[in-house]
Amino acid sequence: MKFEQHLSQQQKQVQKLAMTQQLQQSIQVLQYNTEELQTFIENKALENPLIELQPNHSDYTYSGSRSTQYNNEKESNLMNQIPDSSISLFEYLIDQIHLNYRDTYLRTLVMFLTEFIDLNGYLTISLEEAAENAGAEEIEMLDALTLLQQLDPAGIGARDLRECLMLQTERDDQAPVLAYIVLEEEFTALANRKWADISKKFEIELTEVQEIFDYIQTLTPSPGSIFGSTLGIYIRPDLKVKIEGDQLIVISNKEGAPQIRFQEAYFKKMEETKDKEVQEYISEKKKDFEWLQKTVAQRGDTILRVGKEIVARQKDFFLKPGRPIKPMTLKEIAQDLDIHESTVSRTVNGKYLETNFGSFELRSFFSQGLSRGADSKEEMSAIDVKKFIQQLIDEEDKAKPISDQKLVELLKEKKIEIARRTVAKYREALNIPASSKRKRYDY
């Protein structure tokens, strides 16, 4: 059998998208929020001597609401009310140990245990392991743990949630009388709402068990989490909506936006040199500046276009009481603006719209539509359905909470037909427990 191999040259024209590094960065820039964009531009300015950052001295938006001018001389300056979380939990505990305990072997063991406290304030090593690693007796390590658990914040050094809540209850003079002992002996029964057993064991009324349960809900399950974190109090909205009668005007929010300028004098000075490498370098950096300027401008234009389309579709939200939201999807916006759905997704994530009644993330205006019955073409958003569920549960008899099936029936009376599992999903999204967990005994 003769084997033949035929080779030939052919020229084919193929069209495909090349994902260059600059294209990838352009996509990433669109996804950045204002703070992330500021960081990105600052890094670019460090790499490129032709980029100059212009300072923008504008105030942030406070607590997701309208922008407010603050006077540095005012005693009510809200900046002074921001807690200083620059100190870590470990540093805070070490400071207390040095302040409260004498320099003894026991204090050394306390400091040893401190190294095994996680960010939530829990001890992550058993006393047996700690004693073995430190070369101490287990009883000595227990004494050290007792001293550690007397430090602030209350609940520090706990080995599990039950002990954490007990430590906080022990130090609270306002705690219900039996709260500590119930936590110690019947924590699981209390959590599983087997309150009849608790009532019988301690010979108390169900209303007293309810009081203990309500109190425990005021305690923190992670006492160390207040340290070492930056509180996200401030945001920078990318867009503003001005309401003039029935007209809605959407504008870009330039306050706080990063501003860049080309270093023309430096470029001309470097351009005069006869060094070829220098000329190639500044030519490349000039192209980088032009790309960055174009990309930032395109980002702003895309956010403005998408924002205008969202506001036009959600006009009732801005003008009517109750702030109703119509069903709207990313795909609909993408089709109207003739852009890709993923572009809309990147545009609305982490971008905020400022109004005279608060600031809202652009993504919050999107919601799937639900039919209002087989005979109706009208749709309502999932957000509005959640509002109905929240309202029904807020108005329920707390001694006889409404079940998910009953919610289905009540919604059907309002011509909202959804399945029970959908009701359960929406209820869980609202952080509302099941009816068996909502029952109260003090009504």
C-alpha cells in the first residue's frame, strides 16, 4: 500500500476577536467603581511621567444619602464620629494584658493564648494543645484562659458560640436572671425553640423564655470583628438624578472623579533630546496616556447611557410614593443600547445613582417580572413581591405566624401567583425565619 502525503499552501481569511492586554484593561476599567478607578489611575501615574493627577477636593456621600458640606470647625463634624479601627484585636489585647496583669509566668501564658485568637475573637487551640506547646500544666493554661476571657471586648477567648454568649451575659447586669444558666444547660434547646422543655425544667413561663431569647439576640456572635476593618460609610455616586416636576435629568457626577492631565511641558522637553530610546519611551508613554484618557471617557459615557436608560424605564420609582420598581433585565437594556449584556452587568455593579432621597446601586433597579395571574398581561417585579411578603409578615399575629403556604394564598388574593418554594426563597432573601421560628409567646 503506497502512502502519499500532499502538501499545499492556501490563504484563508478568518475574522476573530483578539483579546489584547489593552482591551482586557478597558473591560476591567468599566467594572471598577470610583475608588478602584482612582487607585488604578494613581498606579498608572506612577508608571507614566506624562500623566499628572489633578486633586479633586470634594466631599463624599454620607451613609448612601445626599452629599453634605462639612465645616472643619464644627463640633458636629461626622468625621470625628468614625471609630478608629486602625488598632488590631491582637494589639488591643496585648495592651490590656500589660496594663492589668503583673509580669508573671501566668501573664506569659495569657500572651501565648492571645496568639491563637482569630479575627472574630475565638480561641483556635485546645487547652491540651496549648499546654503541650507551651510546656505548661493544663490547669495553668485554664487559669490563663480565665484571665484572657476577662478582657474586653466581652466574649473574647471563647471556644464556641455558647461560651461566647455566656461570657457576655455574665458581665451584663441587665441580663435576664436565668439567661446564663439557660445558655449553659439548654443552649441547643433554646436555639431549636424547644421552649416548652425549658419552661418545664426551670419552672418559668414561656414569656420568660421569650425574654431570654430576645436578650440573647442582642449579643454579638463575633466580638472581635469590630477591629481591623475599615467601615464602608462613604460612597461616591457616579450619576445624579435631578427631579424637575415630572422631568428626570441624569448627569454624570464629576465630584470625586479622578482627573488626569497631560504633562505637555515635560513631553516637549524630552522630545527635544536626540536619544532614540528616550524618544521611543516618551512616544509609548504618550500613547498610554491617550489610551487611559479615552478609556476613562468611554467608561463615563457608558455609565451615563445605561443610567439614563434605567431612569427612563423606572420613572415611577423616582416620582411615585412607595418607590415601585418595574420588571427589568440586563438583556433589555443591552438590546435598547445595542451593547453586550455583559457590558451592562459590568456597568451597573458597584456604580451608584444619587437622588434627593438617597443613593442606590444601579443593579438594584433590575428585577425579573412575575405574572399577576393567567388572565393578566401585567407583570410586577420580584422586589415588589418581596415588599408584599414583608408587609404581610409585619402585620401577622406574632402568636400565630403565617406559614409559607398561607403567604401563597394571601398573595393569590392580590393576584400574585407564585409557588410556595418561591415564597420561601424570597422570605429567606429578606432574612425572615420560617413561621415556626417567628412564633412569640409574649403576645
